[in-house]
Amino acid sequence: MNSQNRRTECVFLAGMAGFNRGDDAIARVLLGSLLAGGRFSRAIVTVQRKNIFKSSRIAEVRLSRKSPVYHWNLIVSIVKADLVVIGGGSIIQDEFGATWYRGITSLFAEIVFLARLFGKPVITAPIGVDALQTSKGRALARFVLTRCREIVVRDSLSANNAASIVGELVPIRVAADPVFALDGQDDTTLSGEYLTVCPALEGVGEDRLIDCHVSLIERYLELRPSAQVVILAMDDRVIEDAGKIEAVRSGIRPVLKNRIRCVVPKSDLEARAILRQSSLVLAMRLHAMIISYSFAPIFCLSRGTKTDAISSVLGVPAESVRPGFNLSNIIEVWTEFLSTSLDWGHRDKPETIKRLADMREKYVSFERALDTLIDAKKMESGS
């Protein structure tokens, strides 16, 4: 069936864009896939802040779960849709607790319930599925995932975790994080040699993490006397990175401080431009790593399984900053890394270019799943 015959009217994308530049990038790539190739003529997308995607083909529904208007808009949007897509990102998790009324997974539980009520097929975008620690978390995850026609995940670890929840009830496909497919021309006013630092300051062991970043930034500036540092907030909320990156800069010795600037990018496109033109990236944030990959050398500070997994897949050096981490050891490894990383010629390194191409090809398997589902729906309706 050619793309023109495959074309369907409306798709509903349940995502989390609005505050986090990684979530914005996920939604941007997914919307591009959904509206490309004659798949859908228009899309409705959930956002945490409006006016992110300015297109006549995209309507935004602001997430506001305490508002009756939001729930009404959600119902109307799902009724209009021919297909419901949930994700991506780590939508199956219970790290911060899980109930039927609170938490990220419960948001998607409401959406899949409404989709089932109105007879709308559901597929996940490439999502992360954590190893769940609570019985409530597993029950909620099972409710969401067993109501999908197909579960598409971003890595093999997520596939194993999903299989432990649904067994053989739902087919599981391994793709790749959508952000690997983020393309476009990058423009930035930054120039010269600079390190981009992307911390994740979310309240857990925060003081030690700030001290760690201060130590690593100072070591970089001491070894690279003409270089600059950009501390990049991938989340623009005051309670997250945007409100806390200045604490990192404040901890730097005065003699070095004027070589550092804090940036809160207005969009994922601005973040992409800064990251991809960096000389080096020091990242805790998963999507900072993905956006930078094959464009700049990366050193990962990992405190979770998702950054452990992506570092391993991409061959990126990583040091754990879980509670109790050894700062002296991290500084030693970082110093050794700095002695070699800036001479890699990373943008032209054949193995990183090939690995990026492989990840983009894996993402295409999600688009194939979409096409299969759309074709099956056409046959069911007799069109």
C-alpha cells in the first residue's frame, strides 16, 4: 500500500513536552514521523506548556490534571483520533512513587482507558521501562501496557522489563530513542573551545553533585586555559536545573568564574545547537548525551540504569554518581579523559558515525510498526 492510500486523518500523541528539552526533542521527532509519509494529516499532542509546536497541523492540549477542562479536552481529542501514541521517555517507572492518581504512569493510564473506551488503537513510541520496585507500580504498568497493540521500547533493558510485566500478552519491539533521529541545521552565537555541562539536580544528594561538578569544571579550566564553560539547564523549571545551575557556578573559584556562563535554552533546538558545537560534553542528562553523540566527546556522570545503558551502548565513558560515590576517583578518571578526548576528531570518527546511523535505523523500526498498524486499521474498516 502506498503512502497516499495509507494516509489517515488524525493522531493523538501523549507526551510530556514543555519543561524538559529532552521531552521537547522527543515530541518534535515523533510528530515529524507521524505527519510524514502520508501517515496522518494532523496531530493533537499533550504539552505541559503551550505554543511549543507552531504548526497549523498540530493542536496542543495542555496537561493540567486538576482541571475539569483538561479532562474534557482529553476526551474530545481521543474521540477525534484514529490512533493514540503514548511516549516516549521513561513513562513506566515508580522511582518517585506510583498511584492511580499521581505520577507519570497514572497520566497514561487515564489515556489508555479512554482509548479503550472509545475503541482507539494504542501503540507506544520508543519508551523507557524501568525495573519497578512496588506492587502498585507493577499493577499500574500492566494496566497501561496490556492495553497497547504493540509496545515499542528504546533499548533491550526496557524490553526485558516490559516482558516481565506483560509476558507474551503484547508484542514488544526494540527500537531506539527518537532523539537519535533529531536532525536540522544548528546555529549558535557561541564560538571557540568550550565544555558544556548538563547536570541533573533533582534533590537527591544534590550538594555532593554540585561539589562534584565544581571540581570537574575547575580541573577542565585549569588544563585548558583558553577554554570556556557553558552550564546548560535541560529542564527550565526553577525546582529543577534552571533554578540550581547557578549554584554550580557560584562554587567555582573567583579566578575561574568569569569563564563560565549559565544558559537556560528556550527550546530543544537551542540546546541542540549548543551541545553539538561543544568541544566536550559532561552530562548527567540522557538526552544531552544522545543529542551530542558523534558531534562531541562525551563524559557521563550516571546515577541510573538508563544512563548506564546508553553509555554502554554508545561506548561513552561513564562514572557513577549514585549515593556514596568516590569523588577523588571521578576526578582522576576525568583528568585522564581530558588528556586524550579533545584530540579524538570525534565528529569524523567512523565508529561513532556508524553507531549513530545504526541507532537511527533502529528508530525507523518504530515507523514500520506505525505503518503496519495503520494498514491493519484500514483493512479492518474496509477502506
